[in-house]
Amino acid sequence: SKNGGRNRFSYFTPDLQEAARARQNMGADMRAAIKAQQFEIVYQPIISLHSGAVYKAEALLRWRHPTRGLLGPAEFIPFAESNGLIVEIGDWVFREAARQAHAWQATIDPSFQVSVNKSPVQFRRDADMYEGWFAYLEELGLPRQSIVIEITESILMQGADQVLERLKHYRAMGLQVALDDFGTGYSSLSHLKRFDIDYVKIDQSFVSQLETDQGDLALCEAIIVMAHKLGLKVVAEGVETQGQRQLLLDAGCDYAQGYVFAHPMPAAEFEVMARESIKKIGG
Ligand code: C2E
Ligand code: CA
Ligand code: CA
Ligand code: CA
């Protein structure tokens, strides 16, 4: 057809050619980056709202690109997913986070936990990585419950039965699981029961208007009550003000993350902060 012909032609326009070249470069750069150790992890404290102490961290990936500067995950994870490198990168993140958790169990607290994020594409592709990971945890002598895997509800879109089966497997093997970005997308309170999980993380979009939006406050309160009845702990994400912190504490929320406490930071800085927070409560 005329339309199809035009589309085929437009595939070769300079803009798209350039975009394709940029994608190719990104793939080559990324392959080199793994070898050149340009990936880094920053850690954001997960604060116990009740005590203010920090016994948990979320690992967040960064790429120190030689020409483009420090890149956040949104700038390269989608490429890594489309070219398949996400599996290799995810493998590095898991091992690095486990190594760090092990170090912090000695220097911060024996129960220290580190969370790692796993995208739906990763979840689908890295099934055969788990044996290697468990062997690595064994080698470190790190208890498996020290690692929390953060997934989003959107993994349910890939075929619920298979996903639930694999989640059950991880849990049976001893890893913990957090349901990330809760309340967004194809969200449903029934997921809290259907998924075999340990933590639910209330998405930032419900936290940011807490002080002015009665509806958001009611939603957060309902999620917390429901989660607790099901035996889950609740983490509020993106807490930016003291007012939000107080409302979440009053609502019985267990943990919080956000700029009002701390931005994600390098491991050395994190360690100092966490130790201080525990000293303060007399631990
Ligand atoms: P996420 O898992 O929901 O992580 C929370 C994001 O919110 C992080 O952005 C964090 O820096 C940011 N944040 C924390 N506190 C606040 C706050 O008070 N206000 C605001 N506005 N933002 C806050 P970041 O590091 O850019 O990560 C973005 C997303 O990239 C993450 O969202 C996660 O989905 C993904 N990601 C990060 N690391 C990895 C990784 O190793 N693997 C995979 N697959 N995805 C990752
Ligand atoms: Ca997360
Ligand atoms: Ca999140
Ligand atoms: Ca998010």
C-alpha cells in the first residue's frame, strides 16, 4: 500500500538512521562498560519510622559513562533490556549487592538487608541465574533472607501462573520479596495476598500529596492496615517532607525512604550514616 511504502521509506530517513546508530553505540558502550567496571551502585537508606535506625538499603544502579557522565537507570536500562545485556548487568548487581550486604552485616548490623530491583524483562530471562547466585551466597556465608528482590506488579502481565510459581520458588529458597511501586499500574489489593511477599512499597505518587489530599491519606492508611493483616511490612517511597514522615508514622507505616532522610549515596558514606543512626538509638 501507499502507506506501507512510505513507512518503509521513512525507515531510512537521517533521524531514524541516527537513532539506530545511537542504539548500536549504546549496546557496544554497555558491553565495554561491564568489563571496564563503569557500573556503580548507590545505596539509599530504608529508615525504620519508629526508631529512625537504618538496617536496610536499596541498591540503585548508576553508569559512569566515559563521555556522557553519570547516567541513571532510566537512561540505559531500557536499552539493556532490548539488547539482552540486562541479564549480565543484573548478575553483576546481584553479586555486588550480596558482597556489600555481607560486609555490612559485620560493620553495621548482623541482620542487615540489601534490596535489588528486578525488571519484568529480567524476571523473564534470568531463570537460570539463580543456582549461581545461591552458590555465591553460600560461598559468602550470607543468609539468603539478607537479600530482598524488588519486583513490580506488572510482572503479573507475563502470565500469572508461571510468575507465581517462580516467586514461590524464590521464597522457598529463602530470598525475601518486595512488591515495588505499589498502587500504580495494574494494581490490586488482591495482589498482596496472591503474591508470596514480605514487603509492600507504597509508590511515591501516593506519598507526595499526603499532606493535602485526604484521599491519598485514606489510601495509604488502607494499604498499611491491609498489609499488616496479611503479615507484611510496609515501606513508603519518596518521602520528602517532615509532614509526610509524621503522617506515615501515625498511620503505622513500618519503613520509609526518601530525600527527607537521605539521597542514594556511595557505600562508604552509607556505612557511616547507618552506624550513626544505630548509635543514636543506643544499639
Ligand atoms: P525505584 O525502584 O522505584 O527506585 C526509587 C527511585 O526514586 C530511585 O531513582 C531513587 O533515587 C528515587 N528516589 C528516592 N527517594 C526519592 C524522593 O524522596 N523523591 C524523589 N523524587 N525520588 C526519590 P533511580 O535511582 O533513578 O532509579 C529509578 C528506577 O530504576 C528504580 O525505581 C528502579 O525501577 C530502576 N532501577 C534502579 N536500579 C536498578 C537495577 O539495578 N536493576 C533494575 N532492573 N532496575 C533498576
Ligand atoms: Ca525499587
Ligand atoms: Ca519504587
Ligand atoms: Ca518507581
